[in-house]
Amino acid sequence: MPARESAIGAVFETLGFALFLREEPGGLKLAGEAPAWLKEIWPGAAQSGAMLEVSELSPFLENFLIDAGECWTAGGTSRVKSGPWIEGTDLELEATALSVNGQAVLLIEQLGKDFETRKAVLQKARETVIAYQRLNTEMQKKEILLHCIAEDMTGALGNVITSLRLIELEHDPLKTRRLLELAMLATQEQQNIIHRVLDVFADELESLYGRAGKNQADAEVHDVMQRALGAVQSEYQEKRVRLTASGFGTLRVAVDAGHLERVFVNLLENALHATPAGGEVKVRIEAEADTVLLQFDDGGAEIHEEVSEKLFAKFDCSEARPQATALRLHFCRIAIENCNGEIGHTSLGTAGNRFWVRLPGFHPAQ
């Protein structure tokens, strides 16, 4: 062996590399002394000047030699790396193919402490990303919970105020009594919310996200929609907006009933806000193969495409959509997507706008 080749091989051996030179017939000849780890995995190539038989290689390295051949053919400064792989039990290696002064060279490196350090850094980075995602999820859960509480309390208070306003204009004793009953129910509901607010946190999160081993949440669409319609009835009466609903049936969906009612109320209030006095809001429910489609049609001005793209964002900066509306729609999106449903908007042109929700059917766990 030439002295220069032997010296180069010794240097690479010290650095943890095995140096192979490509011979004309296509074989790979070891340059210098074989590192101890090379003797463990390829005994046939353990002597200086020995040829590395392709038939003895691992499938990974044999496949890499195809890319290496293309690199050697290209010559120049071209080089290609195999990426880390494990040989034998736990020997971590990486191969590099390159050309040096026209000589095709294959370097095989035993990855040592530096590689372990890099792996540890990457693992720490992955753990950090996962921790951030979990934190973001927890923040979103708390945001949903706070929004639910605020919506419930605001809705109950709104019903009280609306009922009292209608009482001022009402001369029929029976209707006045009914309005008083609605106001009383709303105040009781708000009082119950206040009493439950400290205990509801864990229950709300479990019902929205579920836990391993728990029963699936489900809701009957007709019952939930009836409660939602009753919750907004006085607001629709005050604004003189007709509310028609069709397509009801016995349909169960895989959604928590309490959150589904909030979604319906939010979409009904959104439609009421957009529809002028004397207009009409239409609600329709359609049963599909494995899903249920709900449509909320309002009589408001057409929502253009550039606004439609931001409708379900947390903060919609468009002047046409007040912050309260933006928060309602943002909550609807989170609640629907968290149960693997879909929510969207379609413009009906001069006829108004349609907000639609597609919910998965309920399939009890076996």
C-alpha cells in the first residue's frame, strides 16, 4: 500500500471513519487499518486492502451505493450522504460518497457522542413542540369554557331584559303572565349558572374533549334545536323576525348536547342580527348517510368572499361583523371541529347568507 494512502487511512481510523476507495471493477477496497467496529459487522473487510463485498452489505448500504454510483459518475465536488442507520445491534453509522482528485471515495463513520447530543437536542425540540401544542390546547379549552359561561349568562340576562320590554307594550294579561314566566325562568337559569361556575370546569372540558375510557357524548338534534329556538324566541319577537324550521326528525349526533345548544343559539342570534326587522330566518335539518346537515338562512346583506374567509376567526376586523358576532362564530368553529364536524358559510346573493353545520352521526362504542 502506498505510504500516503496508508497515512490517510490511519487518520480516518483515528477519527472513527472507515475509508474505502472504489476500484475499477466496481469493488470497494479498504484504505488503512480497519476500525474495531468494522471488524464486528464486516469481518471480510477487516484487513487493510481487503475488498468490501456488496453481497455482505446490509440492504440499506447496498441501496445507498446506487446513489453513490451516480455521485461518483458526476465527479467534481458532488457528494451524497446516506443519513444515519443502525447496523448490527446498536451500531449507528452514516456513509458519505464523494470524489477526491478523480478517485471515488466512500467514507463510513461511526456516529458517536456528537450524534447522541444532536439526537438529544432534536428530542428536546420535539418534546418542546408537543408541550407547546398541549399548552395551546389547554388555553383553547379554557377559552371555550369562559365563552360558554359568558354566553349563558348574557343570554339569560338578555331574555330577562327582552321580556320586561315586551311587558311594557303588552295589554293582554295572559301574554303578560307568560312573559313574566319567561323572565323568571331566565333569572333562575342565570342563578344556576353562577352557582355552578366553580364546579363546571372539569365537566365542561370532559364533555367537549372526552377522556379515554369514557362513554361517548351524544345529542338528539330535535330536542336540542327546540331548546335553542325557545331560548331566542323573545329576541325574534322583539325584532319582528319570523323564524321557521323544517326537516326535524329523530337524529342523534356525536356531540355534547350542551355545547350543541350553544352552537345553535349562536347561529340563530347571528342570523337574527343580520336579518332586518320584518324579515325571515329559516332553519333546515337534513339527514345524510353518516352525517346530519343543518342550515341557517338569514335575510341579511350578502357577505362577500374576502369577508367570508375571516368569518370564523377569533377576531374578525371587518366593520360589517361586530366583535360579539365574531366571538360567537369562533366558538362555533372550535366546538364543531372538536367533534370532527364541519362548519362553513355560503352566500345566497341578494337572498341573504347560509351558515351550515355538518355533524357526525352517533355510533355507540362497542
